[in-house]
Amino acid sequence: MVHDDEAVGLDGLQVEFDDERVVSAAGVMLVATLASRLGIEAMAGDLVRLRGDRAGAANAGRKVMALLFAMVLGADSIDDCDVLRAGRTRRLLGGWVPAPSTLGTFLRAFTFGHVRQLDALLGRALQRAWQAGAGPGAERLVIDVDSFVGGVCGATKQGAGYGYTRVFGYHPILATRADTREALHIRLRHGSANTQRGIKRFCDELIARVERAGAGGPVLLRADSGFWNTKVFQRLEQAGWQYSIGVRNVKAIQTALATIDEQAWHPIAYPEGGEAQIAETVYAGRRLIVRRTRLLGPQAELWPDWRHFCLITNRTDELVTVEAEHREHAVVEQVIADLKDQALAHFPSGHFHANGAWTVLAALAHNLLRWTQQLGLPDTTVRAARTLRRRLLELPGRLTTHAGTTFRVRSRSACRRRADRPRCARRSGRKRPVLALAVDSFVGDPGLPL
């Protein structure tokens, strides 16, 4: 190898792309290997059954995988899926890769029922990943439920509308796992949908999915005041789940707060220039916890009175613990930020159900990145999706052949820090490159054909 570190003048630089064996994002092999071990393509072929008279209905499993691979590489539109057809990427991913136009036709063939088939795929993939070692097992599971607005442009988008944020777009509902930032469930809704729309059925499906996936420990569900619903409380109690859900300061809540004695307020830590206190009472037979804050000093003129933030819970833990853990519900925003930084930066189709399918696949692609880190780099800091793409996936490489066996060769400059790479093994002979992951012991699809 020749080492030449001398500077090169840009005026004398000529750029040529003449290597047909280059793979611009060779690290996608990590996600492809994991997806193969989990058998996602085979499951997609079995579960997604589009009507035969619809254009694009054939080869559903392969088309789902193409969309997932493009999404983990940062695709946020259908045209971006063409990244898989550059160089030898298609050979790395097993051969035929559909064109973006074919994938667009495939998505437009979806109806609501077919989107539910993708929901089942997301649930099955979650179950297999948790069985392979990514799940909580008998430990405590904390789930955050929230909704967000995905802005779109163009009045011809089916289902798009204005909601409480006055932003034109869609209003999906999302459930995430707090410690790993996995997306456990997601559902696309019309832009004008109320925050609570479909929350009870969403909780029914979420409870069933988590139980099927093998969560055997206590479960806590957290949500903000937009999901305050007595029927949701009853459903969670019936399932044996704990919950802490915010409530609005309506007149009935204010009446309950007025019954709290002034001596019952306990101070808690708060940034300099203000103070915070917490207390509890009972509302409609359930535990009502309230935090009140106010400013001190010169800034007190802005908010001289106490501001109250309330939640209802069925937990029996100490007041300070319950209130502090409820505020950690904000970690769900990190998952929303990741999704919006990936496939959900846009909702690319004009058809509502095509965008619904795109949304579920975006959640599954997000999970594949999360599981790649959980299983390949255990006990490491949970990273943002763009950081995982930069460190693990966007690594240039070449496909070379020796004695009839195909190998993937990665550039030395891409392997700067060993701690940032999953445990990989490149084996010679007839054996294929494999991830040294817990999923190797999982009996699934025979693997990635290279």
C-alpha cells in the first residue's frame, strides 16, 4: 500500500467514477445480515398479500426489503431508493433491487387492510428481535406514547389537513421503548385528527404486541395530557400495566388542587431563578400528582403566580420518584426527531394508504438500526440514527472475488475506531461474512446470499 499524505491542489484534481465494484455504503451489510437472520423478507412475503389485479403486487417481500434498506441509508422519498442501484450495492443485497418507480407503484397498491399487514410484520420482527436478545425479558419495560405532526406540501395529499399546531400535514400516533428508543407501534392518521383519536384501540394492539413479544416484567406507560382518557386508564389497569398520564387543568382538577394543604407541598430541585414543589391528592378515585413552579427574583414579574402540571397514576411508589420518572417521558421526542431525520422527513405519496405503509416501514427501518447497535454493540450509548449511519453504514467498500468466493473489502480509513464497529468476522472459503451477534443462534432465514 502506498502512503502519500502530500496536499493536492484542487485545480489539478480530476474526478472519475470508473470502479464498477464500489459499494458506497458497504456498512448496509450489517443491517442486511441482521434482517436476514430475523427472516424479515420471508415474513413480508407471507404477511403482505396485495390483490393480484393491482399493479406492483408481485415480489412483496423483496420490495419491502428494498424500501427498508433505502430508509436505513437515509432515504426520505421514493426517488432516494435509487441509492441501492449504485455500483455493486444490489449484488451486496442479494441481487435484484426494484427501481424507484416500481416501489412507488407497490406502495400505491396498499389499502388500509394491507397497511395492517405491515403492522403485523412490525410486530413479528419485534418479537423475533426480542427473542434474539434485544428484549427486556423479565426486567421493567417503560413505554412512551405520543403523537406528532409531519408536515407536507400540496393540497392534493389525501388525508392531509390542519391540526392543533396549524401545520398542514399528517398526525401519526407513536409508542416507543424508553431505554432503547425502539418504535413499538405506529399508526398514520389524518392531519386534522384529535390527539386521542384511536388511542383505546391503539393501546389494545400495543398491549397484545408487547405480550406476544415476550415482555415478562412490569410495564409502565407514560403519556402527556393529550391522552387523558378514563377508558384508557381502565384498559391499562385491566392489563395489569402501570401508567402515569398527564391531565389538563380543567375546573374539576383545579377544585381537587384546592384541597391540598399548603404544608403538604415538598420542594424539589429546580434551575436557579425559580422554585418547584410537588404534592398529591385524589381525583375520581385515582392518585393525582401535581408539580407547581414559579419564578423568583426580577423574572418573577413575568409569572408571579404558581403554574401547575398534573398527572394521574396508579403507581404506589414514592411521590418524588413517580413525578421525576414521568418527566422523563420527554425522551420520546428523540425517537420522533430520528424518524423525521430519516424516512418521515416527508410523506412521499399523494395516496394516504401509501403513506401509511411508508410510515410503518419507517418504524421498522428505525428498529433495524436500533437492533444492530443493541446486538452488535451491546452496553454502548444509544446514538442518534444519523450517527449510526455515519459510523456504521456510510463506509465505502469494494466487492472482490477470489477462488469463486465473494468478499467485502472495506477501506482502512473507515475503520478508525474499533469500538465504533459491530463485532464482524470475515471468513474465508465457502462461509459468508457474518455478524458476531446473538441472532446467530436464532433459527431463521439461512442468511444473506453473497
